[in-house]
Amino acid sequence: MLALTDAMSTTVTVDQSVFDAVRAVLDEQGVVELVTVVGAYHLVSGSSSRLR
């Protein structure tokens, strides 16, 4: 899960091997929730850093 978060944070794209590793641990809903949480965090942190 950390590899997915790192990939979304640094390169914006995620390798299929990373998705496969996450899918081995989480079901489809869990993957969607993880991607949503990471994306929402980036949205909020990006917006708040621009407002400073």
C-alpha cells in the first residue's frame, strides 16, 4: 500500500505490478478507497500550500 501511495505522490502513474501487489492484500473496494484517500490528501495539501 505504501508503494502505491509513493507512486501516486511522485510519478502520478502507478505500475501494474504495484496495483497487483495491492490487490493481493485489498479487495476492489479497498483499492478504490485507498486511491481516493491518497488523491483527496493531495488535493487538500496542494490547495492549502497554495493558499499560504
